Amino acid sequence: MVYTLTLNPSLDYVMNVNNLNFGNVNRSSAEELYYGGKGINVSAVLTRLNIETTALGFAGGKTGEILCEIMQRDGINNDFIKLSAGNTRINVKLKSANETEINALGPEITEAEIKQLFKKLENIKRGDTLVLAGNIPHSLPDDIYAQIMSQLCDKYIYFTVDATGNQLISSLKYKPFLIKPNNYELGEIFGKEIASRDEIIKYGKELQSMGAQNVIISCGSDGAVLIDRNNDVHTANAVKGNVLGTVGCGDSMVAGFIAGKIRGYDLHRAFQLSVACASATAFSNHLATEDKINEIFQNIDN
């Protein structure tokens, strides 16, 4: 089973506005409502790849109910904790000549609800995968991912961490199966402006020496790099196609690599599936479909 944890999920309200004019009344030409959150996105893509998954997290108020309903509509198994107060946040995304996002803060999470989460995590079994992804609500400690991994590290769980800064660094001593920073996040960790693939590999190996088993660095239009647990380096160029958006591409990459592991692929082929998933999402209005993933995957060179 693959469990994903999204501590600060959202409803993403996307509004298409022609010629957005700040300071004036604008009218939308179309609206869409999606679930938001890195862990949820991972579970969504895994579901489309027929990999058994359960999305965990917190849901508050009426917006939390709608969030869970949308996940259920898409067949995403979820077991969210209902918050005693507050509402799941709504993030507004304005699509015009440029995309503008307004991300809400999110609800307060109580100590009792944190304990409820840790109790639920005890059900994860040896050999399962746990994906810890996305930002941490302001009411939770910055090292919450490390605390979770500390509780579960004796179970031989495949941890995957998609986080930034100290949240990622504090997790490395628990030897996560996979981490996936992008090239900008990699530079921020080491206080460097990374300008070449050689530097990406160099600092990716630094993260590996700190505990990560497999390190994928996504580089947008410059493709991606995998430094695997055997210390082999794999590179991939960006797949050519009509890019409709980049939201969820990194989450799709994580889902693809995990799916490849579960299917029994070697690390190189799992990396290729991860690139196919990310590309398929980039070429889609929301997240990748199974058909689009398979189409790209079958055409990636071995």
C-alpha cells in the first residue's frame, strides 16, 4: 500500500480571466475546482496507474467535505481526519496572460488532532510506502516529517519526502527511499546558484551522502536527473509537447517512480516512468491520465 500525507490540503479554485486588470472588476470566462495538495496529487496519479493508495491528511468544515467528495469522485481512497474547527483552505488561481495565485493560510490543527494522526499512522505496515509531501501548516512544528519518520523507522517503510529546506534536511537521517527537490530547491539548500547539470549531480550526491537513497532532481524544461542508491546517475531530457501547465508535474514524477518500484522495474525504467508521468501532466489541463502516461512511456528510449 502507498500512503500519502497532505497536512495542508486545499480546494484549488481556478478562474480563467481574459486580460486581467488589477484594481478593476474582472469577469471570469470559465471556472474549475480541483483538489490541491502534493500528497493528494501523488495518490491521484497512482490511482490512475492502478496502484493501491490511501490519501491521509486533515479536512476541515464544509470545504473539507467538498475536498473529500471530489477525491471520492475520482476514485481516490482517502482517510482524512475531520478537524474540530476551521475550514480546509481555498487557493485561488487566476489564469490570464500570466498566472497569479493566492494561497490561503489554512486552519489551526490542535494537539489532539496531531495525536490522532500519529495514531492513524501506526496502521502502516512493514514494506508499505509513505509519501510526505508539501508545505506544513503554521500550527504544526517544522520537523513534523522527521517526527513521523522517527516513530515509524523501525517498520522498514519506504519513505518518500518531497519537501524543501529544513523539512527535507531533517528527514535525511532516516534514509528515505526517495527525495525529489527541483533544481531551484537544491540550490536553496546549499546556498548556491546552480547553473549546470554537473553541479546538479554534485549537490544531489551531497544529499545522498546525508542519507537519501534515491535522489531525483527535476529541472523543468531541462529534464531531470536521478542519482540512484547504487550511485549511478541517470539523466532525461524534457519530453517535447504542448505544455499546458506545470502544477502537479513534480508530484506526478514522484508517483511514477513509486509505481515503477511496485511494478518491479529496475531503477532506470522507474525513472523513465516518472518522467513520462510528469510530462503527461504538463501536457494536460490537470493531472495526467493513464492513456497519456502510457503513450509517452512507450516512446521513451530505454
